[in-house]
Amino acid sequence: MAREIFWERLTQRLSLLATFYEKNPSLPDFIPFSSQASQIQGTRHDLRRHDWERYSRRQDAAMKFGGLVGRVNLQGPLGPFMPYLRLGAQVDVGQETIFGLGRMRMIKSD
């Protein structure tokens, strides 16, 4: 479930960026990738929930944020996903990226 949500958020972010910043966006059809994502396994992870808040002067209110932090090791046929994962590491994924959320890094492990 989590990998499908992650893939959905990643493709949504890339599609939105392409739509807003490219004159003629040409993105692949991501739907076939969604079924392939089920073959990718998260073999080890240490994800945990992290909640925090910040004060918005514009809204004159505290804004609550939350999400997952930690590491996930992925195994499986990652080849077709790599260009999009690399892009995701450059543009971040998920909501509230303007606040530094959704950050991801890729580290090759042996």
C-alpha cells in the first residue's frame, strides 16, 4: 500500500511540474508502472511518524504538519523506475514541499 501511495505522489508531482513548467509536456503513461510497483519490495525500513507545527503570520494560526521520516530499502525490478526516482530526489515528493517536506535521497547499498 505505501509503495503505491509513494508512486502515486511521485508521478503526480512530476506531472504537475511538467504541466506548469514545460511548453509541451511529454510524460509517459504512468498507469502501467503502477502494476509493476507491486513487484518492488521494501525489505528493511525504519519509518516513523513525525509531527510538527509552525506559525503562519498570514493565517495568524498554528499550522500542523506530519508525515513519515526514516529509511526504506527497495529491492526488485527498479530499472524502469530509476529515472523517476532520481527526479523525485531532485524535486521532492508529497505535500508541502515548499516547507522542506517530502525530501528524499537515494543511496545505493550493496
